[in-house]
Amino acid sequence: MVGGTVFSAASSLTTLLPNQTPASASQPLDSIFHSSSSSSSSSPFLGSRSIVSFGGVQGGKGCKESFFLPYDDNGDEDTDEYFHQPEKKRRLSVEQVQFLEKSFDEENKLEPERKIRLAKELGLQPRQVAIWFQNRRARWKTKQMEKDYDSLHACYNDLKASYDDLLREKDKLQAEVAKLSEKVFEREKLEEGNLYRAETKGFQEPLQKSMIDSASEGEGSKVDISSAKSDMFDSSESPRYTDGVHSALLETGDSSYVFEPDQSDVSQDEGDNLSKTLLPHYMFPKLEDVGYSDQPHNSCHFGFPEEEDQAIWSWSY
DNA sequence: TTGTGTTTTATTGCCTCC
DNA sequence: GGAGGCAATAAAACACAA
């Protein structure tokens, strides 16, 4: 307990005569306590406002100021006043504060020798210097926290802006995914319907042949069931069927892979443009690879393992 | 002048270190 | 156990609007 054990400046001084020394007078701090006649000679800061300078003590009877506020220097010392004036705080002079600030800038911790030296130079008690440094450190810490808060807040705002941008982009992509998924679903339905009709009429092979022929001649097919796939998977940025699987399937006559997609058909489909420009090809794996027919039409299981899929597509629409 | 909010000085109690 | 630091707080000094 510093205040209680060391020396309570204000309370002690109120009981002292100007040229008396406090109870701790045996310390080398004695020289700090000046009488009114000696205070001004040893330090430029031992002005009338110094707590340990008694040169400016108020004298007149009825004066409400204690010697802690020696604003005028008509010092007719009346020692009785010291015993009866209420204890009051006083502020350090501008010069004292500037000196302390400069010292604080050099080092915000106060070693004992430095404290003594500063006290002597400023005409203050070492205790006052210590208190000033303590309070100054507290103020510095508060300011530092405000700075830290501001910089963290700026960081937060930047991150939040980025996050909001990503959210908007995600929503946009979600909408595209939904739109294109719906399109794929409808075309697959159409494909299934056409194949069913062909099979039931026994025209499967002739139909395939005629459609391939018409496609290869660039005439286009009004019932091109491959266009759904080509819209989705065949673009300049999407992998062509170079894995051998599709071409092999074509050779086997698998009805799911009847036609090699035609670029001429693709180029006329505006939906395909979306898939080219907005959607990475890996977002649309082959439907048969992901068990498309078993999935709800708006499901987003694009070939990821179930858990991973859930993690990636945790957002819903 | 006065009420009110802010700043500064100082105290108190607790904690850590040697 | 004493010295010193810190957080919380009190209180005086100060600033300023009404």
C-alpha cells in the first residue's frame, strides 16, 4: 500500500509548517522540501504552484485557498492557516507537465534514481512524480486500447465487407445452380420420354441412326435428346468426352449416350452460355455418375461423398 | 452563475517480485 | 515483509454550454 505506507503528500503536508520536514525527513528527499526562501533557487520548476514550494502560500484571513493553490504570491505567511486550511489538490504547472511528458516519452517506467532526480528538478515530491507516471501510464494504456480497438474495428469492417461480397456471390451462384439443375432435369425427362416412345415402337436403331446422320450433316434435330447433355457439359471450357467412356458407350449403342454432342447445337443455346461463363465444369459431373435419376431434381449431390457434399452444399435453396 | 461532463491528482486495496 | 505496479475510485480542478 504505497499511499499509506510511504508518504501521503497532501495529508502530510497539511500538517507541516513550511520549513518543517515530514516524518520521512531522514531520507535524502529532504532537499526536495524547500522553505519559501530556498525553493526558487534550485529548480526552475519550483514556482508558486509546486506542492512543495511554500513561496506562494496564501496568507490573508478568509482566503479560501489552501497553500496547495498558491495562485498569488502576496505571501504573508500565517502558519495557523496551514493547520486549518482544508486539503486540496493542485495541478502541476505546464512546465512541470511538459518536463514529465518528455521524460515519460523517453521511458515510461520510473527507476528510483530517476524519480529522485525528476522530483528535485521539478520541485515535487518523489511520490508525486511516481503518481504522475502511474496515472500517465494508465492514460497511455487507455489510449493504446482505443487505438487497438479502432484498428480491430477497421479489420472487422473489411472482413465483413468481404464476407458480404462472398455471400452475394454465393447467392448468385446458387441461383444459377438451381436454374441449370432444373434445366438438366427437364431435358433428362424429355430424353427418357423419347427413348420410351422409340423403344415401344421398335424404332430405336433407325431413330438413332437418323438422328446421328442429321446431326452430322449440321441440319440439327428437333428432338435432339443429346442437347441437354451438350448444353451442360460440352463447351470450350468443359472437358470433351476424351475419357473413352462416352465414345465406348456410343459404340455399344447404349441409349444413354446415343449422340456425340454437336457444337452447332450448343452454340445456339443461351443456357449453355451460362454454363460456360459462370459455372466451373467440375460442378456438373456426368449425371449417370452421380445417380441423377435417384436424386430429387433440385438436389445438389454432384458427385461428392455424402459428408463432403453436405459440407460443401450446406447452404440450401 | 450554475449545472454538468471531463481531466487531473491522489488514495486505497490487491497483487507480484525479490 | 517491504517496495512498487496496477485497477478502481474519490475528489478537486477545469471547461463549457445554457
